[in-house]
Amino acid sequence: MKLKQVAFLFSVLLILNPAFSQKKSTALQARVDSLMMPLVQTNNYSGTVLISKDGKILFSKAYGPMSREYKLANTPDTKFFLASVSMPFTAVAIHKLQEAGKLSIKDPVSKFLPDYVYGSKLTVHDLLAQRSGIPAIGVNGKVDYDSLTKFDHSIEQLYTYFKNEELLFTPGTQYNHGRSDYILLAAIIEKVTGKGFGEYLKEAIFSPLGMQNTGHSSSEKEIIPNVAKGYAPTGLYEVESAYSISWSSKTGHASIYSTTTDLQKFTQAALDGKLLSPASWNALFTNYGDNVGYGWFVSKHLNRDRFQMNGRAPGYSAYAALYPKEKLSVIVLSNNYISLPADVGKSMAAIVFNEPFERLNLTTKPVPADYGQKLAGTYKFDKNFYRPDYELHLTYENGQLTSEWGGLIPIDKGDKHFKEFILRTYWSSITFVADERGQITKMLYDTHQGIKVK
């Protein structure tokens, strides 16, 4: 009798379990949709998102237009350029070559690029950890970076823009976002393999993982099927076509395109310890200073270990995060040149973990003229700001605040005056601080403080 009861209960559980899973899936979709739809409806987000846990996709959905001109909608199979989320692929490729005995991350750069002036002072590790001190192209003012990105470049041509430039600091002592570092890593990959950068990545990473919708764009003339058209924000709630670039000008650090489904195969390989040895994956996810690993940022989020990378490039923005202990991947891709995916991705993780997160109440209400004039002016930041000693200029017109970095969207918290805003382009938090007389004295830009000087 007891055996029959056990068998009956087991059969009931088998019947109910799919229904329970479906209920959880529906609840997850409802919560993610409630997060995403206000952003989609205000033209701040269009793209695709994916959440997977233990190798199973919990949620995957596309939002907004793939092409506004042709009225085509994004789908889960739409391709997007990954911007700096391309960097982990370069780091993995280098470690594949190290495991094959073709190089060591301890090797000096001069071993592969003997004509590089500072090659004997730098190692492959310095490049991977973005601690070389090599200036980014255009920083010296000798070339206009935005202009040169509109044309095809070989790695050798990119290399010439900085090969004779002095280092910004002693190698290993500081972090500096390594566009030039990863261009050199791509050059090393080509030198060691005798193959094109994209060809080797396909052979070593994309094909083994079944990433059939992922590749490296090597020419502006290349036609990539099913890739989303890129847009850029204008004003507070509108978008326009982003200017076109040749992604070959970003080889090594921002030239990869993919889909959320393909990218999940890559993040899952990292979580499962596939493609590389455990020692190599551990090296990629080690903090070498400033929360930077090899192609990934290494930090805590919601009191959980997190490895993540985010990026933006003309027309696109992207975010990919791994929570190793929870075996969770969160991926957000967008065809809008707004740094929103990282915030969306963190909120999606909070939803999965049932943790609280801030839902912004963006408003189209105008900023009153008398108050807007008080907020307008020049704000001076210190050397630790994103651009050291930068002066940010705000202007007020027709109920809106704008800056040279784009418009500020008010956040409505029911106060008499808007104190908090979102700088739309970079999706940065802006808070204004007044003294006891009501005069605006400073701006809090994320964690940085700017003093009002004019």
C-alpha cells in the first residue's frame, strides 16, 4: 500500500512540476517586462535580453525595432555589435595559444613585435590586464579617432597610430581602458598563428562552441545578415541613425558581433570550465587591480561574485555578466548608443535573486524655468573624474537641461523640484545639491562631485 502511495505522489509531482515551472517563468517574464517596457516606450532601449541558469535559458526576449526605417522588429536571432564585450574573446584566444605552447603571458611584447619601441618593457600580461600605459588612439591629439573609425584599417595600420607614443605611466602601476592593448593582442594572435584575427577566433572559439551567428567584422563593405541598425539618442526621448564606422578600426577590443543566444554559449563555457583549462579561466577572472581581470571586470554585486563586461560603440551597447556560484548568465544587447544595458542587466539579476532594485520614474514633465536656470552652469570635477579636471557645461532651454554629453532626463520623486536626473547618453546618475539658501552648489555625477564654478 505504501509503495502505491509513493508511486502516486511521484506521478503527481511529475504532472505538477511543469506547471510550477511555467508559473515561475510567467512571473519572471512579467517582472522583466515591467522593467523593460518603460525604457522601450521612451526610446531608451531596443534590443534583446537573455537570462540563463544552470545552462538552461530562463528568459529570452527581443524589444523594439531592428530597423525603424523598414519597420522591422528585433528578434532573439538579431545580431548586435558587442563593443568592449568583444575583449573577453581576445583574452580567451591568447590563453588558447598559451595552452598550445605558442606563447606565454609572461613573454615580452618585443618577442612578437620587435619594432615596438616599448616592447621590451611590456609583457602580454600587461596588455591583458590593461595596465600597459599605452595611450589610446587619438589621446595625443595627433589624429581624430572618430574620423579614422569611418575607414577600414589593418591591425598594422592601427598599430602605427601609437607605436612611437610615450607610455602614460609605468607598466603595471595603473589601469587604463586598453583599446591599444587589445589591438596589440590581436596583432600577436595574427603573428603567432599566421591567420587573420577573425579566422582564428572562429577556429578556436566560435566553431567549437557552435556560435554560428558570431564573427569579427573586418571591413565596412562586409554585409552581415540580420544585424540590427544602430541608433543614437537625440534630445530626451528621440533617436537618430548613428554614424557608420568600419569595425576593423576596433579590431581586438570592439569588433565582434553576436546574438544573445550565441553569447550565452560563451558565458556558459566559462561557467562550466569548457574551452579552456580551469587554470586559464581562473587567470581571466583574477583581479589584477582596480577590479580588472583579463577582458572582464571582477567585482561583487548583490553580495555575490560577478564577472562582467560592458561596452558602447556608435549605434550599439552591450553587457554580459556571470555569477559563478549561482551558475547565472545575464546578457543585454542593444542597438541604441546609450550605456543602459549594464543597469538593465543588474536589475534583471536582482529580479532572479529576488533582491530589491531601483526602478526609475522617468518623466517628460518640463523643468520649471526659474529652477532650470539655477541648475544651468559649469561644474568642475577633480582629477579622479572620468575625464580628469573636466568642466561639464549645462544649459537650460524650453524646459530641458542639456550638456555637451547629451540631455538630462528628470526623475520624478514627487518633490517640488527635480533633484535627480539621468544623463541619457551614458545613463549616469546626476543629483544636484543646494546650500541652506537654496543656491545650487554642486553636482553629484555617479560617485563623483563637481563644484559649480559658473
